Amino acid sequence: MTYTIQKYHTGLKAEWDDLIKRSSNGTFLHQRDYMDYHADRFIDFSLMIYEGLKLRAVLPAHHIGNEIFAHNGLTYSDFIFDNKLRIEPMIAIIEAAFRYLLQNDFEKIHLNTIPSVFHKHPSESSLYIYHQIGGKINKIKPFFILNTVDYQLNKDRKKNLKKVLKQQFDIKTDEAFLYDFWQIVSNNLRSKFNTKPVHSYEEINRLQKLFPKQIKLFTIWQDGILKAGSLVYLINNVFHLQYIHARPDGDKAIVDALIYHLIKTFESSYKFISFGSSEAGQNGLNKSLSYWKESFGCKIRNQIQYEINLDSYKRLKDMM
């Protein structure tokens, strides 16, 4: 098998997006409309890998100096493969891409692998390949995942829900409230951590309009007041809670009512519900947030972040 590499440009957008849709491990976050909302922050060096005229894989990436990153603007990014590919062509594709990058004067690649729970057709082939060529694990990022087929609330969560579910509230699904919700998100992050949301309101509003079927807002109201909400990403088999925030002057237990409503509403449609990560600093977990997620029945699924020397592509020939 012979593979050729094409550096991505906007004229290839339709072909790129088509590969994402028929891939085993791509998500809507890897479509160009999502990736390019912050294109001004990165020097793009995304690759498209062809077998003859057939696009077989893509690598969403950018570069900083002589190192390639896949991709710091995305929660996860890796080689994204045509669903029909077996392990042998995957190895050949990675070999061809590494060789191409080395020929373009790059020395290392950093990969934020896509946890298999987010795949359309789960496969951990790339993790095996990276290990075999001496990939260095720089970080393991935990995602708290609830399996909708088999989960159990703990006694503290049951007790809290028993109390809060007796209250009167309304749950709404309407993106018209996105601006109001984003004020809560922004205020919370500024007051607690002196930081800002990953997305500005203008960015998240644009993304929601580009992906109305995949990005939705759920809010909970009492006495006509917006109390809490969660922005949700519908990613293949996963219902992902992207932002969960409540008014600082409200009853924090109201968030439990919203999350429980979402679990019961979507447990028959999605295999998994992702509560995201709960990191604190470089090497730890937010203890209270981790406990809260586990109290709903979440278990950790890991994302592995690799650093690999590109000249290790020579070792790939010996794998098959």
C-alpha cells in the first residue's frame, strides 16, 4: 500500500468533513466548521492521507516551532481513520505521516488521543501503535463517564434528590437563554478561579448555530428565575455535559435535579453520559467535584496524551 500526504486547505473542506462522518473515531468537533472557529490562534498543519484517490485518514493538527500538536484547540485529537481500515493500513498511514512531517523539518508530535467511549466504533489501535514505537505518555486525563445501562446513585445523591425533587421547577431546552446562562458561567469562573470560559459567548453562540443538532442548552428555572444550566454536546454514543453551572446565590441542589432529569431523559438514547474531567492543577483531581460525579455512578475513562519522536516511524515497518 502506498500513501500520499496532502496538507489541508479550505478547498478540501467537504472531503475532510466526509471522512470525519465515515470514520471510526471522529466526532463533530473534528469537522472544519468546529475546528476553525479559533483558526486565528493556531498555525494549522492538518494532514490528509490518501490511498490513491481515496481519503483514508486525517490528522487535525497545528505546529509550534518544530513540533506538531494534534490539537491544542480541541479536547482530544488524533489520527482519524476511515472506519473500514484494519490495523495494517493504520500502521502504514502513521508511518507515512511521520515520515512526511520529518521531511518538513518537524521533530516531535504531541497527540491528545480520543477516548474510545467517544468513538462511533470503539478501537484503541492507535494506543497500541504509539506504545510499540516508544511513545512517551506525558499525561493521563480522566473523564468521568456514566454507563446508562448500569449505574447507581449513592446514598448522598439519593437523599439530596429526594429533597430537591419535591420543589417546583421548570426545565427548558431553548438556546434563546444561552446569553443569560453564559453570564452565570463567566461570573462563576471569574469569581472562583479568576479565569474565563474556554469559549467566549460569541464563539459558543456561533458554534451552536453551526451545530444545532449536536450542541444544546438545558436550563432549570424557579419562580421565573434561571437557576442553573448545562450546555450539552451530543457526540456519537455520548451525551456530554460541557458546562454545568448554577447561580452562586441559589440552592446548589437544584443542579442535581437538572442532571438527574437529563440522565433519565437520555439514558435510553445514549450508551454513555460524560461529566467531563475534574482536574485540579497539573497532577490532581478536584476532590469535591470528583465525588459529586461519582455519586451519580460515574467511573473514570482515560485520555492518554503522547509525545513521540517522529524519527521513530522507522520502527513501524517491523510491526507487521
